[in-house]
Amino acid sequence: MNDFEVLEKLIKGRRSIFPASFLDKEISKATIQSILESANFAPTHKLTQPWRFVVITGDAKIRLGLTLANLYKEGTLPDQFLQKKYDSFTDKIAKASCIIAINIQFHPDKLPAWEEIAATACAVQNMALTAQSLNVGTYWSSPTFIEKLDSFLGLSENEKCYGLFYMGYHNEGFKAANRTPIAEKVKWLVQ
């Protein structure tokens, strides 16, 4: 296979793999590091490199699960509280080998926020494609109470969390993408 064919296969094969499909198999620190390293080569206007990541493994995963569950409980009216949903936070997190908090360090003096968000999304796509090449499933989640994790994650004043990137090995087979044709989304201006 040439480079294009390899890249095309990775892009077309990449899917969200949810924690329920993760195997009980640890992702090595070296593999996590390789996935993170690929993020660092995303396009970045003015080289601000706004992506910031917090890797959560081991007992820190348990603390994250309990923190999210408690935030759900605190932010939910008693008559709307569901024990099943409360438990789902810790269950889902426990199934992941690793969770990476996706954070952005903003530079309002240099760029509009949307450019920093776009650069970070490109970094996460690099991570997802690298993980795909290593048979590591990934899922970008944005829990309801994500904005209340600043203290847990140790974020600075100019940083904000934009999601949790769940990772785990899996045995999911190839699934065709559910996409409409690109021709329906492109307009060509020739003259």
C-alpha cells in the first residue's frame, strides 16, 4: 500500500468506539505517548499550539468517575435524579484503559477562540487516526458538567476543557461510515 492508500484506510475506518466495547487490556504509556505525540503536529495558526491534555489512568479514573457522578447528582433535581445515570458515569470510565481530558489554552491577544478550538479539534483527529492505526478505540465525549472539571484537571485561568477522550483496545470489526455523498456538500466555483 502507498501512503495515500494507508491514510485513506485509516480515515475511512475511524469510528467512535464506545467504552462498552473496550477490552480489559491496558494501553501502555508508550502507546499513549505516541498517540499524544501525533496531536502535536496539528495545524496551528501563529504556532500557539493551544491543545493541552491531562492523561487520566489508574485511581485518577475512579476519582473522575465519582466527580462526574456527584456533579450530576448536585445539578439534578431530586425528582429527576436517576441512580442508573449516576452509576453510568463510574461504569463508563472504569471500562476505559485511559481517558485524556481535551483542553484548550486560549490566546485572546493573538487569535479568535474559534481558531484555537479548530486547531485542537485537528489535534484530536490526529490522535484518533493514530489510535485507529494501533487498534485503540476512541470516543470524544462532552459530559454535561465538563465546565466544572477545571479544578479537578488543574486548569489555568485561560484554559477550558472541551471533552474527554476515552481510549481502549477493542475487537470491533470494520463498519461502513454513514455519510451522504461529498458531492452534496461541495459547490465548485470555476469562473
